[in-house]
Amino acid sequence: MLLTTLCMQLQAQDTGIVFTPARFFSMVRQNHPMAIQAGLQPDKADAALLKARGGFDPKLYGDLGQKQFNGTQYYSLLDAGLKIPTWYGIVFNSGFEQNRGLYLNPENKLPDAGLWSAGVSVSIGQGLFIDERRAALRQAKIYQQSARAEQQSMLNELMYAAGKAYWDWFVSANQLRVFEDAYILASQRFEAVKQAALFGDRPMVDTLEAGIQVQERRLSLQQARLDFRNKTLMLSVFLWDADRQPLELSSTAVPPYYQNPGTDMAALARIGPAMDSLVNKHPDLRGYTFKIQDLSVEREWKREQLKPDLRINYNPLLSSVNGLPSAYSANNYKWGMTFSMPVLLRKERGDVQITGLKIREAELEMKNKQLLLLNKAQASMNDFNVSIGQVQLYTNTVQDYESLLNAERTVFDGGESSLFMINAREMSYINAKLKLIELTAKNQTAMLMVFYALGMLGEG
């Protein structure tokens, strides 16, 4: 799964339960209601296809009407049969009629044993090449493909939103670690400076400066804890169990440590040269393709309605002998013809023009979307490439700040430095670590954005 390329192979640097990106994305894909909803789209399309195929199901029909008054049967009319529509617009039918009574219409008089019929109904004008049933079936098949693209698009959106929430949580958790360490260090230093001042080894003013540092870092720690709690709540929005019940992220769960992120460079190397072709596979663009295909079928059916509606019916008639049809005779038949056509065809011509404009509109939207996605993917790839260098550079910067701090501590312990310099070095080191955490998350978010712009987060 492509989402595994978004995971950093890191080791925890504390005793918390490491909640890795791989585990998080797996839970979202399997249990989130929107992921389940996305899985329903193909099922809906399959049901629509089944419904469209029902337009070609054979159909039994029957019609029985009787009138009885004062012991006299005025009439008894029975007409039953079977109709079988076909893909080519020809409807085969067979039926049986039996009419009795003293007061039948002359046209309803039949042999006492009844009359069998079989024949065809053919449209030789409108409906010859495509009719409403065939159009509906073709559109249902297109919808079946479109639904799978819609499923991928929904998952792509979901996993991107979940990924952003995860990396925001990652930043807040790791920055909280930094502020906790900084507060503990400031508190320990304050106690050490206070003891040194009591013994006369340090001036009393140093206790004031050390105390101010404790207060400042306590304030920063409180803000970091608040931010972490809020980011944890936002992350919990995406966590559900197998029974579709919302979960709350454990207070002991922590993200991977921010140092030494790993990246699947091989996967990203394959993306660069094939960016154009990969963008064209984006589910949103495929959705436009299927929309145009659906409208093309609709336009074909609208054009068909410009033709006259001319239908011919022919039914050979066979008398009933012992309840079964008799031998066929070319002299026994029933036929008919129906014809209709609007004189000006303004409604039909308007429908064709409207559908054509919808197709043109969809094509323009597709081209615009294609360019937006391509530029977004390329910009995200640029961000990712730059962020790799930034993370590597700032990793070295953090190490350099740490070396300066350690050197300053050595000088301080020798009595040749001041508490002010120690605090300054320490703040530079802390700010550098905070910056590195942000750059690490920016690197991972940029990679997430690359796959999102290519529509690949929704792939299994």
C-alpha cells in the first residue's frame, strides 16, 4: 500500500506507546465511517446496473374482464401473454385470447376455444439504434466504473485529511517533549543556583534570573500541553473501532521521535518522470471522463428522438385445438403500425444542444482540473525535495547548537561564564529543536501532498 511510504521507521525515545503512521492510516482505512461509505459506492453502482438490466427482463401480462347480470354473461374477456424485449430494439411476444358472452363487440369475437398469437414489434425509426432501455444500461455500466473512481476519490480526501491531522499531532507531541525537558532542566538549574547562592558561590541575582526562566518555561509548557490536547482531539476524530464506535486516543500514545526520518525515496523517484501520466489516473479526472461518456450516451439518445417514432407490429394468429395452438397459416395474422413525430422538433433539438453544451462544459472543467492537479503535484514534489535538504541541514544545526551549549556549560562550571549565556545558548538549542520538528513534519506532509495530488492515497 502506498501509504506505507509515508511512514517513518523511527524508534521511540521515551516510555510511551508509539502510535506509528502505518497503524494510524490502517485504522482510518478500515474503520472510519467515510471509508465504509466509500466502499458502498461500487455496491450502489452494481444495484443500478441490476436495475438497468431489468429493462430487458421477459414480462408476463394478463387481463381478465367479465360482466354478469341477472344470470346472463354479458362478456368474458381474457388476454394473457409474454413479452421479451431484446438489445436490438425488437420485442418478441406471444399471447392467448379467449372472449365469450352474449354481448361481445364484433371485433372481440373469437373461436370458442380461444386464439393464440406470436409475433414481433419493431421500431424502424426512433429507437432503431438506441432506445431508453439500451441507453440506461450503457449509462449504468459507465456509472459502475465511475463509482470505483468516486470511492478512490473519497478515500483520497479522507486519508489526506487524516494525514494532516496526524502530522499536526506529531508536531505538538514532539514539541511538548522539548518543553517538558526544558522545564525540568530549568527547574534543576534553579535549585542548583539557589543552593550555590546560599553558600555564596553565586550572586543572589542569578537566582532571580533562573527563577524567571522557570516561569517562562512553565508558561510555554502549559501552552504546549493545551496545544497537544487539542491536536489529540482532532486526531481522535479519525479513530473508530471495528464496531463503528468512536475511539479516544490513549494519553500514553506518542508519535515517533522527530529525529532521523526515513523516506521511501525509490517510490518518489518513480513518480517524478511519470508525473503527467500519473495525474491522468487521478480519480477526479477519471470521474470527468465517465461523466463525459455518460453525457455522450444521453446525447446519442436525444439525437435518436429527432427521428419519427414508427413502430410495426406483426402477429400470426393460430386457433386453439385441445388447448394448444393449431398449425400456422399465412392467411391468419394481425398487424398494425403506429407513427408520431413533432412538426418543429424544437424540444428535441433543444435537448441535443443542451447535452452538447454539458459535454463541452465537462471537457473544459476536466482540462482545468488536470492542470491544477499537475501543478499541485509538481509544487508538492518541489516542497518535498527542498524539505529533505532542510531536515538534513537543520539536524546538523541542532547538533551544533547542542555542542555550543555543552561547551558553554563547561565554561560555566569553571566559573568563566554567566547564567545569561547559558540561558541564551539553551534557548537557541530549544528553538532549533522546535524548528527541526516543524521541518520534519513539513517533509512528511509534503510527501503526503504529492500522493494526494496524484490521487494515490485512495489506492489499496
